[in-house]
Amino acid sequence: MTIPEFLTPMNITLIILFLTAFFFIQGKYRTDIVALCALIALTLTGILEPNEALAGFSNSVVIMMIGLFVVSAGIFRTGLAKLISSRILLLAGKNDNLLFFLVMLVTALVGAFISNTGTVAVMLPIVISIAASANVGARRFLMPLAFASSMGLFTLISTPPNLVIQEVLVSGGYEPLSFFSFAPVGCVVVVVGIVVLFFLSKILVSKNDSVEKKDKKGKSIKDLVDSYNLNRQLCKVMVDEYSSLNGVRLSDSCIRSEYGVNVVKIVRKSGSRLRPSVVEELASPDSVLMKDDILYCQGSDEDVDLLVNEKGLILLDSDGGSGVYDMNNYGVAELYILPRSGLVNHTIKNISFRDKYGVNVIGIQHNGNYNIELIADQKLHSGDALLVQGDWDTIARLADNQDDFVLVGQPLKEAAKSTIDHKTPVAAAIMLFMILVMAFDLIPGVMAVIGAAVLMVITGCLKNAEEAYGSINWESIVLIAAMMPMSTAFEKTGITTLISGFLMDSLGEMGPYILMAGVYFCTSLMTMVISNTATAVLMAPIAMQTAIIMGLSPYPFLFSVAVAASMCFASPFSTPPNALVMTPGGYTFIDYIKVGLPLQLIMGIVMVLVLPLIFPF
């Protein structure tokens, strides 16, 4: 069997790359699985040797990222990040302009040392609560919050693209970057971001945005009831003496699984005839239904009627939806599913959400659509909002599940306080130790990070090694490790030389600024299609070779790749933080175009002009 002439190694590599990008954009399959399939294809076609294909899994960048996930988890678990950010943001008071400035600055500074997704997860409930207490809308702050998490390019460990260009420089025999080599670039990025977003963010605040007086838990119950249309979907039924549910535990009643009806509250008469009283109880799996109990049920009229007829219940007149969610010790709040959450692609029923977390899920918001029917069988997606009901103490404890979701709707004092314990100073000392060791280049950076990760475990900042392993986003790790050999395939098949030659032929005669602009905006465009780290892996060798052939310093070109890969704002799906704030901010895709695209273009123009001043050609 003869191989067609057009299937040269270069063309095969390009076909694999385009197919990989297609499946990344489609989003039907996990990115790490797609990357692994590309890696296997490159190996089976003989473009890569097995040792070349597996080289990414032993790369120092990948190992360092694993350690950084663990270090970040220790910082989150001890409450250090929340303590620092909440105390600083409280300085804003009720001044929305000062709050905007502090949100941008604090987020960028925190993001300089821990992952941008983790930074937003910590900051999101704090910003929403502070905005609520100041009676200002949170829409103006949440998108800048997401963008600022990517702007903290102050350190070598700020973003994976920073580590990628460091690897390329070292492998090329150039002087490695220091821990704070990115600090001048980060300062410029943050200043430009604050100035531009100060004006652009006002587009996000519509004239119809009104901030009502909030309840003591930081969110308006009326807003939630209206948003999820709960007032029309709630009804009351009473347990008759002869009902088949009399004396049955709620978990054994099959009300939810068979009828699609959710019992959210139970009102029971108690006391004596002379001194009767009423007890309100949040429905739980262990609740035992008794004669004359009034059940507040959520479901369609047809489902409730079927339940009433088959189980011998009595349908009562409804008093509206807000009453059931306005009890002294019980309330409602919203959870936002994180991109790396273990809940993604699972249903409420499969998770056993009520048994696991002690709260009822009474509504789901997906892509701006509110749903309270048949939610038990609805798959969860990254960025979905869950409306949960429970007692306030249980709701507050949900904030500890930082790997799965972000809790909003807490009281300001709850959102702002840190989970301070005796391990918080330990976590701070470990982080400071890691920074100092890397800043003074006492030991290799990868060893400093791994050492800090180990210290987080053995000092008790993380409960055990299992928690440390669980904090690692393995999808990101495998994605990066599997995409790194793609750059090797580019070099072996001549694609790197081809692209760098094209850039030199078309832009080289126009001067180094225009050539670097081509590299920057090519990287920026690719980042909108595939992940920023994968883009940096592919573009960094091209930028390096382009600079070398032109007789220029590779440093400004590689910095342009790192910055462009991180500064992707024009789409809600380009980075996990962008997607995370979409639902709580109530943003549409057009909002990201209106605000993010101008910022991305302005940032690119400024960087092309400034980078050669910091790192001359």
C-alpha cells in the first residue's frame, strides 16, 4: 500500500494539529483525552519516537505545575488567601471606584503566586458580598476580577506560559529568567488593565440594574425567588391520617424519584391543645412524615396532582414562594460550579447531593436559563449555578468545598472572615520560603516548589497526601505534558522553520516591532482556539527561531508569547476564570466582546511598544 504523496510528515503533523484544535473548540471531549490522542497519532505515524512522545511527562515545567497546585491548595485550605484579600477589600467601604481599583490590584497580586482559577474562586464571594453591603451592583466588578487574575504577571510562577518560555530559553542555552523578571511587565499590564477597564467596565452596568436592600445573608431572597420562578412553582400539601406516607421517612417515600417533586420544607404542629405551637423543619432524607404535616413541595402541577392522588395527600392553597425560603435559621444561596469540579457531567441524583452536603438543590441555572423541574437528572456543567436551601450553618460550611464550587450569598462577615487556625502562619511561612529561595536562586526552581508542596503536607496545612493529590488538576497537567511533544514534531517536520520563515518574509523587512507584533497577535489569536499553555508551547520555539535568524534577542519575542497567551479576554470560554464569572455576573457573550476585545487589542499594542524597552532587541 503506497502512501499518498501529500501525506508528508509535515502535512500529517498539521492535520493532527487541526483535528486537535477542532476537538478543543467543539468541547465534546475532555481536552486531556484529545491531547493524548494527538500524542498517540504522532507516535503511530512515526513522527515522534516513544521517548520523545513521553518527554513532556518528565518536563520540569509539568513537575513544577504539579507542585504549585499543591502549594495553592495549602494556601486556600488554611484561609491565607481569603484572609489577605478580604481584609484589603474591606478598605473600599462604599466607594465603588475604590472597590474597583482594589479588586483589580488585589486579584492581580494574589494571582501572581497562585492559580488564576483559584484566585477567582477565593475572591468571587468576597467581592459579591462587599458589593452587596455597599449597595452597588456586582456586574461591574466580576469581569474585571476574572481579567485581573490573568494580569498578575509579576513572578515566574504566575502563569504556565511564563514557565514555558523559561524552559525554551534554558534549552536554547540562554540566561534563565529570575523569579521577578516578569515584575516590570506585570506592572505595565496591571496599570493598563486598570485604566482601560475603569472606563470599559461601566458598559456592564445597565440603567436597569437596581440594587435592592439585601437580606442579612447578602443576597435578596426575593431576587432568587423571582429569578428561579419559585413563587409559581411552590405548593402546599398536608399528610392525611390515612395517607400511605404517614410515618414514612422522606428518603423512603420516593417522592422525588417517582414523581419529580421536591419537598423543601415541613411545617408540623406541636405542643398541647392549650398551648399549640408550630415547628418549621428543613426537609432532609431522615425527616419522618407525620399526620397533619404540611409539606412545601416544588414541582409541576401535573406531578403534584399525581402525588396527591396516589399517596392520599390533601392539596392546600399556596401562600406564594417566598415564605418557605424566609425562615429564621434557614435560607437559600447560590453555588457556582468550578471548571475542575468533580461534579461536572454528573447529575444531582448520582451525586446524592442532599446526603453529601446536607442541603437541597431547588434550582439550576445553565447558560442563563433557570430550571427547577426534573433537576435531579440534569447534568451539571462548569459555570452552572445551583440554588440550594438549608440552614445557614450548613450553607456556610459549603465554602470549604473549594475544589468543586464557589458559594455566594453568605453574610459579609462570613465571606470576609478567614478560616484562621494555627496553620495559617505556617502556610504563609512556607510560601515566603519558596519565594525567597527562588528569588535568590539558591536551588533550582522546580525543587523549591516541590519542597514547598511537601512541607504543606507534613506540616498539616493539608490534611493528608490524598488531599494534596486531589488538589492537582490532572486534566491540565496531562494536557500540557501531551502537547509539549507537539512542538518537537513541529521542529522535526520543519513547521517551526516554515512559520518563522513566513513571518520573516512577510514582516521582517518592516522592522523588529512589526515582526514581534506578528508573533504577539498570532499567539493571541491561537489562544482563543486552544489553551493558553498549549499555545505557548507551540509558539515559543517559533518566536525563538524567528528572533535568532533575524539576529535579534529572543527575550522580547518570548515575553510577547507569554503575555499574549495570558491576555485573552474576548471570549467567556478562553480561560476558566472568564467562564466562572459569566453566570454570577449575568454576562452574555456580547459583553465579553464589548469589554474584552478592546482590552485585548489595547494590551497588545501597548506590549509591542513596551516590551522592547524592557528587553531590548
